Amino acid sequence: MALAVCLLFDRRGDLVVRGLWERLEQEGVRTLLSHTHGHHLPHLSYAVLLDWSLDHVRATVESLPDAGPFDLTFHGAVVFPRGRVALAPSLPSYVGARQEAVATAVAGAGTLHRHYAPGEWVPHVSLATRANGAGLPVALRTIADVVPVTVRAEQAVLVDSSTGDVWPLPHVP
């Protein structure tokens, strides 16, 4: 399916997102908790490749400099087509440059999804997979009950979205 270059959160951030997934599921709104293989991790994606060579992508990302962890604050929600709902973070401006560097680098290792091309990235942390109709207000109310909240992006990984397989990276680009 796809290979993503993802940033994982500190323990608090992981618990915040998982807690939102659980609350939404209890309200009947499908989340990444029950989506596809059910092994999703709370994350922020820098890049998503539609076709790829794992070894090539890994070597490419590992060759990028370590830029270290950073804080991001969730202030609300963003709604995408087909009822996808995500947390909307504010983050330091340099993170956009880091995302562009990663996306540009990995584009040579596969086919980059158009939403992750330089200048097209909308930073988000996915929550609901299909919050249509009555589910949308539930999702928005649930998010509003939690934000604002600040978390730390502290680890980078590669994730195969079709299986949930994860390959840790040695640093955060």
C-alpha cells in the first residue's frame, strides 16, 4: 500500500491520541484504532510513498541530518474529504523545511503521494477515518474537549500502512 516517514510522540502525546481514538470509538466514530490492520501508531507523517524500496527509503532518510525532537501544539481539528478528521497542530516554522527536505529526498526512492509534495503538506494527526453525518459533530466535540495540548515529536520511523510494520530510524530528520 504505502510507506510513510512518520514521527512518533512522547508518552504523553501517544496517550492523548490513543485516548481520543478510544473516546471516538465509544461514540461510534471509527478511528485508526479499528482501521485496517489495527496496529496504527499515533503519528505525524512527513512523507508517504505509494511505491517504494524499503532499503532505498531507509538509506535515504538515514542520510539526512539529525534535527532532533520538537514540540507541537494541537489547537483544533481539520476535516478532510470523506469524513477524515485529524488534529491540527501548530509547529515551529523550521518543521515545514524539515518536511520538505524529507519529501524531496525520498521522492527519488519511490512515488511520493501528492499531498506530501513540497508545498502541499498539511500537517495533521489522523483520528477519525469516516466521521460523516452525525459522527462529525461528535468528533469535533471530542477534540474540543482535549485541546489545546502540547506534545513532543521525538522518534522517527518508517511504517508500512498495509501491514503496520515499523522500522525505527536512528534519528529525527
